[in-house]
Amino acid sequence: MGSGRSAPIRVLTISRETITMPTVTWDHIHLRSPDPEATAAWLQDVLGGEIIRGAGRIDVKLGGANVFIAPVNPGDGVNTAPVTPYQGLDHFGLTVTDIDAVAAEIRAKGVEFTKQPTTIRPGVRICFIRGPQGISIELLERDKKYA
């Protein structure tokens, strides 16, 4: 999908049955925004994304993934953002180092937290923030110090 290249095929043998499975990797996340410039700036300013401008578009490289941001204009027929929680894509998660320091830094930038930093199980500490258009973003750190 997206790049036009065929994915390599993996072959798994379970018992006597052979199952063919595609090998996939992440290509992009696609967001829609009434203000793509502001969304891109938020991803850069808050999460350290790199803005990449192309012919008639703005994208952000974030944590090794491409984030494509399409404009939403009045009359496009695009639905408003759903109220959480809802079925379908719930959030995307980004790994950070020193989650408490990261949380303090972005809190100082006025970012809304929907879940404050908390250790959810031994070795995993998370928080959730609200991004542009109500996007839910999880920040997480996996470290034995949270055991």
C-alpha cells in the first residue's frame, strides 16, 4: 500500500499446514485537519516532529513514521471528530525516554493531559495527551525502574 512496492511474503508452517503471510512495515499515519499548518506546527513544537513540505502538502516525520496531514475545507463532506471513546482507531502511542520530564515539558507548553503519567504495570509508565482535532496520543516509557 502507498509505495506501490509488493511486500515480501513469509511462509509459516504450523503442524502440516503451510500459511503464507505478508511482511508489512509502517508507512504513514494520515490525519485530516482544518489547519494543516497548525497541526504540523503542534507536532513539531510539542513532540519534536520534523516538518516536510512538498508540492501542495505538508507532512511531519515523527518517531520514524510519516504523518500526512490533509486539509479539511468547508463542504468537503468530512465528518467532525468523534467523541471519545469510540470504536475504531483509539489512539497512537509514542515511546519516550524519561516520561515524567517529557510530561513536565509539554505541560509547560499548555498541552491537555487526559491521563496523567502513571505506572500501569511493572516496567511500563504512560500518559495520554490531547492533540489537534482531539487526537488521543499515548506517551509511554518501558523501563525496569517502574517495577
